[in-house]
Amino acid sequence: MFDQFGLLPIDVALGVVATWLMLGIAGLLLQNNRLATQIIFPAGAVCSLALALAGVGGLSETSVAILPLGLPDLPFHLRMDALSSFFLILLGSASIGISLFSVGYFRNMANDTVALLTLEYHVFMAAMALVFMADDAYLFMVSWESMALSSYFLVTTNHEQPEVRRAGFLYLLIAHVGAIAILMSFGVMQGGHGDYTFNTMRHTHLSSFWASATFLLALFGFGAKAGILPMHAWLPEAHPAAPSPVSAMMSGIMLKTAIYGILRVSFDLLDAQMWWWGVLALALGLITALFGVFFAAVQVDMKRLLAYSSIENIGIILVGIGLTLIFHNFQKDALAALALTATLYHALNHAFMKSLLFLGTGSILHATGERQLGKLGGLIHTMPKLALLMLVGALAIAGLPPLNGFVSEWLLLQAFLLSPGLPHAYLNMLVPIAAAALVLAAALSGYVMVKFYGIIFLGQPREEKLLHVHDAGIWERIGMLCMVVACFVLGLFPTFIILQIDFVTEMLVHHSLGGSALKHGWLLLTPIQAERASYGPLILFFIIVAGGVITSLTVKKYYHGRLRRGPAWDCGYPEQTSRMQDTAEGFGQPIRKIFEWFMGVVKQVPTPFDTHPHFHSETHDRLWNLFYEPIKQLNEIIGIQVGKLQHGRIHIYLLYSFVTLLALLAFIQ
Amino acid sequence: MNIPFTAQIINMCAAVLLLIAFAMLSQRRILSLINLFAMQGLVLSLSTAVVAYSSNQTHLYYSAGLTLLLKVLLLPWILHLLIRKLNIKWDVETMFNIPTIMLIGLALVVFAFNLAAPISQMAGTITKSTLGIAMASVLLSFLMMITRSKAVPQVVGFLAMENGLFFAATSATYGMPMVVELGIALDVLVGMFILGIFFFQIRVAFDSLDLKHMEKLKED
Amino acid sequence: MEIFWVLGIPLLGGFVMAALGTHRLAPELNSAMSFGTLLAAVGLTVRVISSGSFSVWDEQFFVDAFNVFLVALTAFVGFTSSLFSRPYMRIEQHHGKLSVNMLRLYYSMYQLFSFTMLLALLTNNMGILWVAMEAATLTTVLLVSLYRTPASIEAAWKYFILCGVGLAQALFGTILLYFAAEKILGAGGTALLWTHLNAVKTQLEPTVLSLAFVFLLVGYGTKVGLAPLHNWLPDAHAEGPTPVSAVLSGLLLNVALYAVVRSKVLVDGALGSHFAGNFMMGFGLLSVVMAAFFLTRQKDVKRMFAYSSIEHMGLMTFAFGMGGPVATFAGMLHMTVHSLTKSAIFFAVGHAAQTSGTQLMDGIRGLLKTSPTLGWGLALGTLAILGMPPFGVFTSEFLILTTAMHAYPWTMPFLLTALGVAFAAIFGRVQMMVFGETTGERLPHPPALIPVFVHLILVLLLGLYIPPYLAAWYRQATALIG
Amino acid sequence: MTYTALFFQLLQNALVLLVAPLLLGWINQCRALLQNRTGAGVLQPYRNLIKLFFKDAVLAENASPLFRATPYILFACMWLAAALVPVLATDLPLSPAVDVIALVGIFALARVFISLAAMDIGTAFGSMGARREMLVGFLAEPALLMVLFTASTISQSTSLITIVETLAHKQFVLYPSMTFAGVAFVMVLLAENARIPVDNPATHLELTMIHEAMILEYSARHLALVEWASALKLLAYMTIGFALFMPWGIAESGDWKAVPLALLLLFIKLMAGGAGLALMETLSAKMRIFRVPEFMGTAFLLAVLGLLTHFLLEMPA
């Protein structure tokens, strides 16, 4: 689409990256100028738009570029094929809204903080863009770690709070260990002849053992970034700690870089897959999804809740990848294409829905200064515009028609339903169970979202100060509006989106839905055939709207329209206060009761004789004790033991070198 | 059995060196330790001179003279000076009891000989078997440094080790190039001075030369 | 001729500073001397790049790509460290830790120390190499014990005895080398010249050389700080003045490793096997792992970074041990970036310790608040040394790890564990020092942060772009040492 | 799409609207008879609706627009759901837009909205009801989907029309899996439509109420719409049940003559089903709220079991 300017998509993308970097530096230099941020962030948003367009251009035509940087015999290779372009679109389109929102959000922060934020924020985006475009292991790792680093500094923006520091540390540590694992997987794939371009990796053939090792390393490494169990521990810590636009960016976009990595390695770089990889991914994904949604249901901090919901969605995406792997291995390419489409679609959806919600929490945080659900409530009266925007987000992420969350889940379920006929009997058994678990997770996310939205916006304000808070500012609303629009477009016009995704599926599994998806016009989404499955979100939407409108009109017409306002029914108990509403803990209580065995619940129940009865109950992540604590302690123990070697006594030291000498001499004898 | 007389002398010296090394290992009194060290130097320079004579390598004479000057006169004198200044003539207590150390030393000698055996076969010099002894005396002085708990004996052990090295240099090969030997000698000398300064500093800091005070720096 | 200046200026400087060390402008003079050395080194480098390697003074001195790049590095870091030590030492004096005479000793020894290192690098004679190493030990011993505190004296003593004994082993190794060489090259001067040895290395007697290598490795390895011979290193780094810690970590260890590599070339050549390489890999791996676990329980900041130096020297030794174009290239790159980064870190740490009046990490808090530049310097330096892109340390680690992953997969678990543990240990503490509320107060003299950022910027550039001439230079060196 | 099809669509839209309250009335009447009461007659629901439509609406002070919009959304959703299930004939032009999964989605949408509305006023009852509704829902929804999946794996399709056509008009096969699915479906139906043993539609002052607790604040037209919507929901569920388990008699697309028969059969089925439901409600007792998860869990497991049996016994291996 840029041909008329003689530009390749990748040139545009690189231009955007460069501009971002320059904007960041400008932000750092102009730090005493208030206006700077007001200009820089919108400019960044414009770049995002350009990037998205470049991505659209890049879907159909692969373009490459080589920058004379990096290692002497390994300049930076960049490549923009369908997969990269798709994720670049994701990055570009989702970051528009976030950048616009940030203009308003960083409005009243200290100058130097904003300056640093501006730099880190734009470097972060640039790094992510480079991750998607990198075509050699070195550039990939460099941008990957730069991404981790910049996001780390973003997370620790207000580092005065110890828990923020802890969160940042945990995040960077897990990210770094993951990065080393990824690096090793590249080490295997480069196949000896120190050439690290992806192109060589594509053509090196690995034995099944080494291929599996690579896949496992990559899954571990990228999983650490995506928050797949059991490497999820950083996620619910880091997301709440970060400023909201950053949380949105991390949860909405950065997690997808890991998805991109898994897809890139397992479908593009590795020449052959094994079916059990798929099963592994499927199982991990399901566990992650269920874990995430269970814990989301019992959270009392709104950003933590969203963080856990991100874990759930990543799980769902991973399930999709697993299915794709399985189908692809049994040469069921149509199904593989369907599953992959669902996966990518959900990744795209999640980018918008989750960013929207995180941005919303940001506005709430600004207005009320509260993150605890237990101290919010009734905001729909004081922040009506925000409430409306957030309602869309909540419904979308709850996977309800006709919004976008439903489309991807629908596609994924179709993939499950059409799966029978795999050569493995056990797989055939496993698939419906997996589908059941997936549906359970999806249904629970509805529960979570009702809790989230209801507790924050509905009911009566639980605190005095909530009565006079201001609604979200204009910039913030514009930012969120972009997201809302995206949610609707993705929800109502799936066929067009799928046509774009087809380029990716064509590239990865050599098959696409394109033909069948559009057979029955753009109104009906028919992945295989109309008889087997079809879904017309637009029709659905219109029927519901029409139904509602008709009803209300008729009612209006024949009803006298008399209406009285009165107090809520107090059930014969006059002293009802807003504190008697259901709390977040209360709302999560049934889930906690059902899954108590699964999560470590610490309760403090008052005795009947307490003068100041106080009920307290918190839910802990058991995996922390099962998985992280032992490692920590082992490390401690070894540390102590090794420390003993540094004994302080010179004779002992002499003895060391003496023994070493004798040992070596004896060895060469 | 027709080894030339000079070679016999050198082997003799080697044997004496080893003997002295053992004597130092077992020596309790610090003064006699230093005397033994001086004696070792004497034997060393003697053997160097003999090698020089037998292989008429002139530069070895210099080296012998250097050794005599440095290791027999200068260093022992400095050491004497030091212990007089620091008045430390006390007995040297070792970390383990002497017989054990002797046994270990014996084992070391055997080990060193085995190690050197294949090499000394190819030695071009008239003194084949001395390399093993040199190595043995190096290891013995190492052992001595490990087992002595005071600063001065440790340093003496250090110097004795250098003697062993010199003996290796002269006997196995006809001495290192002159420039190298000079450099080594210079280092040893400077090192000795610095050590001397150190003894005083240690005295000031810990008012004792016992190394057990110097175990503060460690992981805890 | 450049060689004359490269060696002459610092040697002269030693005596000049001994004479004028008490003068008010002594620090500036010191820096000037180092700067002169740097200029001469640059000249030498340019000449080598343009006209290839050469040797002078009947081959006693020899310059090739391998050592000239170390010479340039040594001169550069020596200069920046002297810049740093100017304010640092003034502040120490202001805090009453140092007397004027101590300062004189410091400056004079500083110059002599850089002389000995340059001599060790430039000489062609394995014997002189040993002499220079020993001399370097002696000078640094005086530097480490500069404060005359019990702790510093203890550290210096251990340093002296351990390295002295170690080097004695190295001397024995050298003798054995000579012993093997004189049969081919004949007795006398030329038999210890590395160039000659390298020429005939295939004819040298394998058994002798293997024996010699053991002694050389143990000897110079002690100086490199390979586990389990490393014990002197943390003490010496922690107790000496910070500029000394910087040059110890940044330069001296490199020089020692240089000696090991030179010997490795000969030995592997003679044995026609990977004998020496395997030894080095083993020691390197052991050092990396042990250092990582030492790191987990550190309290003293300089001690911690000393252990990190052990880790990185281990990594380099491992890389050189693996050999092959990529690994050797990576090893040399790692030498460069490690010296730059680690010295930068020590600069920052030094001032950090001065602001908060303690070297204990629990006492250092909120550097970003006390002095933002200092805080950022430390934070970025630490991230760089931990192998975070886009800093250059990552580049070399990338090459080393990927090569190892392919050539020796079994080393991976160790390296992965070690790097992870080290990251957790170091970063966790540095974060505590950098972030949060501050406890420090302002410094009497403005801190020298230009060196810190100059180094970091260089490392950053090396991470993103290795200039072609530098690359060509590394490649020549790689070709030399295989 | 043909005009006949359009006609059928409109016909069904109107039909479900009219029939829904009647079904409710019939069930209540049966219950009354079974409990030896005379009962209010089958037309009572109509009277209630009319009454409610002529009352003055009372709205809580802090009721938000969401609260007022919900009844319409609810009504629209349920109407749509009921209108899309093939009851008379299988050529419904709008049916392709919504397959079984979307159908469940619509139910979920309605559920979410009514729960939000219940939380809107901020009374203890409302939010408690909402919580319980969602609790029931997140277990009922998967169970229902599993039931539908069993049918759709049999018919290789998720579109209701194809399912019906396969089950009704292809050669007759016995599907063991459908028995599991049937039981599960009935349990889900009871739970979703707030019937005993999960909830009691006939009470207001128990702490165990779910549905009634949510709509406690609604009055007049809003209440009317909500009630009508739940009647429609019941009808929709029943017709889904018929479509899955006794689809016989539903006319194939385009044959007119079958339609009157289909209509007749539909009424018979509805009467039978209603009576059965009433019988079940009379025989069983309301269970404690924390038994509900177990109840729904059982339904869920049964449904999954059904799907598995299908793979075990009915897959052409």
C-alpha cells in the first residue's frame, strides 16, 4: 500500500521504530517543558497508526531489510512476513489508544518522572516492534531483553514502595532466566555453523531429540514471559505495580510477544513438530487458564484481578496453539488453520479488551486513589462515561456475543468440535474434556467480570470520598474509545479480520479459511460449511437491538409512563448502609469455598465472644511454596556451603592450591 | 657406573638439598630455620658453580655468584635483622605433629620422582636425575608453608621454594637466560624488602606475627 | 619506538610521582602520565593495525593484534581510573583515611603497576613475562595495603603469599618450558621467546609441555582468580582503595589470563590435542558456578563485585578453552567489555560507598535520590555486567552460550544455573541500593562520573555495533591464538 | 431466503411470545392440582402481565440507566433465543446467524445483565442474588454446552437446524450418549429457570432465593418484562430440549403440510413437558444453596460423560 511512495512496509515500520526512539530521547531532554508530553505521546500514537498500516501492507508481501549494526559478520537482519506483520498490527493498533490515554494519565506527575517514563515507554514499544521484525537470533535477543529492561524500569516507576521493588525484581529475574533459555534454544537451532540468521535455522534439520529440546527450551523461555504456569508468579505482582498504561501495554501487547515467539519457533524455525508438543501445550494452557480464572475470581485488588484474568487468556491462547500443533501433525490442515485463526484472533481481542480494562482502572485510580475493590462502588453515578466504556470491555472479556471475546472462543470451540477423527483414540478422548475445561474457564470469566464491574461501578459508594470524584479526562476517554471501537469492529466483522489472518495461517500451516469463511457473504462466519457451523454477529446484534427497541417503543406507546422514585426496599431493616453490600471477598466466596483445596486459603474467623469481631481471609498461590520456595532455599543452602570454602585461613587456601596442583599432576600421569 | 665426578658432586648436592628441605620441614627453632635456609643457598650456589665448571657456561658463574650474594648473605642477614628487631626467637609450632608431616613429605618425594622420571630421561645435561629432586624440594617447601602457623617461617618456606626452582633451572637446563635470572633475583629481593616492611606493619596492626590473627576476612 | 614510550612513560612516572607525589597537583600529574601512556599506546595500536605485528630489540619485545588490543585497553582503563582516583582520593583524604605520604606511595605505585602490566603484555620472553607478573603482584600488594588497616594488611598478606606461591609454580612451568625448548632452539636467549616457541611448537616434547602447562595454569590461574585458587581475590578487592579494585578487576586479571592463553597456544600446538583447552574449560566452568553461589550471600558491595569478576574470568577462560573462531572472538570481546564495565561499576561503587560512609550494602540506600547520575551509573553498569542487552557483555555471552550449547551441551545446566543465580544475587542487592529512600549525604568533592558513563557508553556501542577495524583486529588475534 | 421462510420466522416470533406465559400458567396449574389446590387457571400469567403493565413504576433512588435498560435487553435476548429454536419448521432464515454456542452465549449475556442490574441498587439481597445466579450460571453454562456438543458431534454440526434434521429425519439410530445428555439437560433446565430444587419461584422471603432476589427492586413494566423474559427462557429451554431429544414432527424446510401436525405435536410436547416439570417440582424439595454446586457439577460431569460415551460407542472407528 506504500508502493506509490516507493516504500516497503518494513521501511515504514523501521521509520516508526526510529521515530519512537527519537521521541523518547526528546521526552528525556525536554523534561522541564510540560507541553512536551502533550505532544510526544500523541505523536507516538500517530506512529502507532502508521505501524499498523505498515503491518496491513506487510501481510501480503514479505519484505526484508539489513541494518549495518550488530555483530561484525552478523548485521541486524529484519524481516516482515505475515506473522510479523500480524503482530505488528496488534502492537500498532492497540498502542494508539494506550498512548492517547497516557497523555491524560501522566498529565500531573513530577517532571523528571514523566521524562523517564516517556523515554522508557517509547523504547519499550520500539523494542517490541523490533522483536516482531527480528530475523536473526542476535537482534531478537537484544530487542527481547531491551523490552524486558525498559518494561522493568516502567514497572518500578514508583520504587519508593517496597512491594513495587519486589515485583520489579521478580519480574526481571524470571524474564532473564527465560531469556537465557530462549538463547539456548537458538543455540541448538543454529546448528554449529555460527550463523544466527533465522533463515539458516529454517534450513537446519534437527534430530527429533534436539528439536524437542529446542521446543521445550523455547516453551519455557517464552512461557516465563507469557506467564504460563508455573512461571506466572511475576505477573500478578508486576501488573498492579506498574502505572496503568504500562500495565495495559504489558498485559495487552507484551505478553503477545511470547505467543509470537512460540509460534515463530515451533512453526517457522523448526522444520518438524511432534504431536506430543501439542498435547503438552494444550494441557499447560488448560491448567493455566483454569488457574488464572479461579484466582481472578477471589482477588480483591482490581489490577491483580485483571492480571490473573490475563493469565487465563494466555492459557486459552496456548490451548489454541496446542490444538494447532496437534492438527498440523496429523495433516488436518483445515482444522489447524481454524485453531490457529482462533488463537491469533483471541490474541488480537485480548490486546484490546485487557488494555481497555487496565486503562479504565487507571482512570479509577486517578479519580479515587483506590485499588481495593472493597473501597469502591457506585462509580456509575459519578463516572458515567467511564462506566459505559468499561461495560463494553467487561462484556467483551467475559466472552459474550456480539462482542469480540465471543468470536475467538466460538472459533476455538468449533476447532474442538470438529476435531474427532484424530488417529489417536486417547486424543479423541482428551479433546472433549479439554473443551469442557475451556468452556468452564470461559463461563467463570463471566463470573469474574460481573464481580469486577458490579463491585466497582454498581451499588452504593462504599467510601465517602467516592461521592465527589471526577470522570475520566478527555484524553483518557479518547484512548479508551479507540479500544471500544476495536472491540466492536472485531466482534461484528469477523470475516474481514479472518481474511487478514488467513495470510498468517497460509504461511504457518499452509492452509486458510479464506475460501469457506466468505462463501456465505460477509454477514455469516462459516469456518467450514454453513451446514456445520455459522455465526452472524451483525445479524445477532441487530435482532437484539431491534427486539429491545421494538419492545421499548411498544411499551412507551401503550404505557402511561408514570414513574416514582423511592428508597430501595430495606426488607424491614431501616438502618441499611452501603457497607452492607456484598463485598469483593463475599462475591468471590462461593468460588473460594468450592476450590479451597486448590488454593491456599488463610482464614481468621472471630469467635462469638470477640468484642471487636474481625473476619479476614486471604488466598495464596500454593505454587509459590511448591515451586519457588524450594529453589530459593536450595540456593541459600548451597550458598552457605560454598561460603564455607572462603574460610579465612591462609593455610587452608595454600592447601587448596597445593591439592589442586597435585591433583592435576596426578591426572596427567 | 662411570658418571663423571662433577656429576657425582651435583647429585651429592641434590641429595643434600633434599636433606635440608626435610630438615627445614622438621625444624622447630626459627634461627636454625634461617641458618638452614642459608645453607641451602650455599649448596645451591656450589652446585651451580660445579655445573658451570663442568659445562663451562660462563653465565652460570654469574648466576652462582648472584645466588651466593643474595640467598646466602643478603636474605639471611635481613631475616636475622628482622627477628632481632621484632625479637622473635621463639620456637615455631607447626599445625600438625612433625612425624605426620615427614610422612607426607616422603610421599611427596616419591610422587615427584615418579613425575620427573620420564622427563629426566630426555635431559640433555650431565645431571639427569636432579629434576625430580628439585620438584620434590619445591613441593616440600610448599608443604612447609602450609604447615607453619607463623609469618616468618612461612616466608622462609617461600624463599626455599625459590631455591628449589633455581636448582631446577640450573641442574635440568643450564640455567635460564641471564636477563631472566636477573629479573627473578630482583623480584625476590624487592619481595623480601616488602615482606620485611610487612612484618612491622603486621606487628603494629595485630601486635603479633601469629597468622591466626589474620583470619577475619571470610564468608560468614 | 612507540613501545619505548609505552613502557618508558609509566616507568618514569613511577619515579616522578615518588618524587613529586606530595605536590598539590599530584593527581593531575598522575592523570597526565597515564594520558601520555594512552597516547603512546594509541600510536602503537595504529601502527600495528596499519602494518601488522612486529618485534623490536632483538625480538625481546613483540607486538601482535592479540596483545596490542590488551595494551590499548590497559592504557585506556588506566587513564580513566587515574581520572577517577583524582576526586576519589581527595575525598578519602578529606575523610582522613589517607595521609599525604600514603598518597605519594599510591601514585608512584599506580604508575609502576601499569608499567609492569604493559611490560607483561609486550614482552616476547616468557621469562620476562613471569618477572613482570611478579613485579605487578609486588606493586599491587603495596596498593592493597595502602590504608594500613588490619583488614587491608591481612588482605595484602594473603594476596602476597598466595600469588607469590602461585607464581612460583608458574616459574617452574616456565623452566620446564625452557627445558623442552632448548633442545630444539638450543640454550640461550632465544629459547624463551614466544615467537620462536610458537614457530617450533609442534616439535616440543609433549610430556614436558603437559607437565609445564599444569604448573603454568596453576600459577597464572591463581592470578586470574580461577576457583579454587581465587581466595585472595575478594579480600584484595574489598580492602584496597577502589581505583585499585577497578584496575585489579579490569586489567590485572586480563593480563594473567593473557599469560595463560599464550601458554595454552604452545601446549595445544605441541600436543596437537585439546588438552590445555579442556583444562581451561574445566576451571572456567568451576569458577563460574562457584562464584555464582558465593555471590548469593554477600554483604560488602566491593566483595560482591569481586566475586562477579571471578565469574566473568571463569567465563572467559571457558571461552578460550573452547577455542575455535567464534568462542575465541567472544572471549576477547568479553575481556574488553568486562574490563570497561567492571571498572565503571567500581567507580560508581566507590562513590556510593563514600556517600553513605560504608561498604556494607545494607547501609547504602536510595542512590537515585542522593545523586541520580551515580544511581543510574550503578544500575546500568550492573545490568550491563549481568549480561543485559543492549550492552556489550551480552554480545559476548550470547556467542559463548550459543557456541557452548552446540559444542558442549552438557555445560548448559551449569551455565544456566550460574547465570540465573548470579543475576538474582547481584541484581536483588543493587536494586535495594539504587531504589528506595536515601540514607547518604553529599560528597565534599564532585564525584568523577565521566569515566563511568564513558565506559558504559562504549560498552553500549559494542553491544549494538562492533566497528569493522575493531572486528578485523579481533579476527587477527583469533587467528593468532586459534 | 424465501418469503415462506420469512413468514415462518415471523410466525414463530409471534407464537413464542404468546405461548410462553401460557406454558408458565400450565405448569403452575399442574402444580396446584398435584398439591390438591384449585389453582389460578392457565391464563393467570397473562393477567399478571396486564396488571403489571398498568401499575406505576417505582424505581429506587440510586437506580442507574443500566438498571432501567436491563429489562429490555433481557426481553430481547430471550425473545431472540426462543425465536431461533426450530419448533415448527427447520427453515428459519435467522437461525444460521446463531448456532448452539451463540445461543448459550445469548443466555449468558442475559444472565450477566440481570446480575449487574441486581447489583446496581446495592442492597444486600440484590448482590447476593447476583452472586448466586452467577454461581449457578458458571456451572450450568458448560453443562448445557456439553449437552449441545454431544448432539453436535453426532450431527457433525453446531447449527440447530442441521442437528434437528439429522436427529429427526435421517434414519433412526439409538444414541446412548443422548440419555446422559438428557438427564444433564433436565438438571440444567431446572437450575437455569429457577425451579425447585435449585430455586423456588413461588417465594420471596427466603434467604435462599436466587432469581427473585435479583429482581426484587423491579416493579410494574420492568417487572412485567423480566417475568415475560423468564417465561420465554423456559419455553426456549423446553423447545431446545424437544429439538435435541424428541425432534420428531418438526417440519422439514418447505413442506407445508407437515406444519399443522408440527404445531399439534408441539402443544402436546409442551403440555407433557410442563406436567413433567410440575411433577418433578412437587416431588423434590428445595436444596441448600451450597448443595447447588454439587448438583450442577453432577450435571456437568454427566454431560461430559455423554460426550465421552459418544466417542466410545458411537464413533465409526
